[in-house]
Amino acid sequence: MRHDFDAMVVFLKARLREDENAAKALKPSKNGDMARLRDRVLSDVEAKRGLMEWVFAPQWELGKWEHTFAGSVVIKQWMAFRQPVIEQLVAAYADHPDFHPEWGH
């Protein structure tokens, strides 16, 4: 089932901002656990943003070809491949109140 891709992207970007803000708000502990947790969450957010950039990179490259037959075929294939990446990233937030049940696997 194809889900509302744009809604999932908006949802994911909002969750990443929330994760980033929450991590930055963590106060260091004496044993350094909070600092390690903060750094790991911030690294995770950046990794997910990097995946999102990868998902969208062909969009900019293929834009000039979209009105050709070959370009339309490539764009359709690329769109089919990007959907599962975003679905997997969104699935990590299944317990969020704004998560749509139809986004689940």
C-alpha cells in the first residue's frame, strides 16, 4: 500500500527536530552518560537527515529529464525505491500521537 509520502516526510522532519531539541536540552551527568546519549541522538538525527538527502538527491538531478520518456521511467523507479526508506524511518516513531496507523507495516 502506498502511503501519503509527503505527509510522512513532514512528520519525519518534525520528529527529527524534536529529537534534536530534546538531545540539546539534556544536562551533562557526572558519569558522562547524558553526554554520550546526547551525542548519539544528535548523530542519529544527522544520519537520518543524510538518508533523507539521499532520498531526494535524484529529484534535483532528474528534474531536467522529467519530460522525456526515459526520464519519466527513471523518476517512477526512483519514487518506488524512496518510499520504503521513508517508511522505515517513520516507523521508529509509531508511538507518537501524530503517527498515522496506515503508515505501519
